[in-house]
Amino acid sequence: MMIRIILGLGFTTAGILHFLRETNFTKIVPSYLPFKKEIVYISGVMEVMMGIYLIFKKPNEMAKNLINAFLLGVFPANIYMARKEMPLGDKQLPKSALYGRLPLQFVLMKVIKNL
């Protein structure tokens, strides 16, 4: 239960940051996608919703699959960020850290699946 609440708080915080620091998130939306600001806002709303859900309720299989589909959907932004060596917010990470973050997305998906 504790890991679920921690994940819920993480998703909620990340979602709120989509609104407070929109330009940081807009930068990592791949250049080939239109409507960057809208994508950031929509994904922020989705993260807040997922976060609140995880805080208050153990997810069923459908919810787990939807959360993992979302994580797969935002994965291209993480790849784009690594390839373009973009800063995380206002902090420039070493290339190894940018690429090292990529497998963590799949670890997170495994954790979600096992809730």
C-alpha cells in the first residue's frame, strides 16, 4: 500500500508541475508532434488523475494497463530528451543519466503491474 501511495504522490506532483513549469515539459515533446502545449496540459491532467486514483484506491487490471499505456505514450519524450541532451528542468544531466533514465520507465511499469 505504501508504494502505491508514494507512486500516487509522484504522479500527482509530476502532473501539477506540467502546469507550474509548462515550458520545461513543452521542450521535451518531440519536434514532430503538433500542439505541444496542449499535449503537456493533457498529460498533466492525466498524471494528476492517475496519482489521485493510486492514492485512494488499489488499481484493478484495467487501471494498471491504462497507466502503463500512458507511460509508454510519454516514453518518446524521454528518448527525445536523451537524444537532444536536454536539461531536466534547469539542470543539465550527464548523457549517461539521460539515457540511464530510460530503462527506469519499464521498471516503473513493472511496479505498477505488481500493485
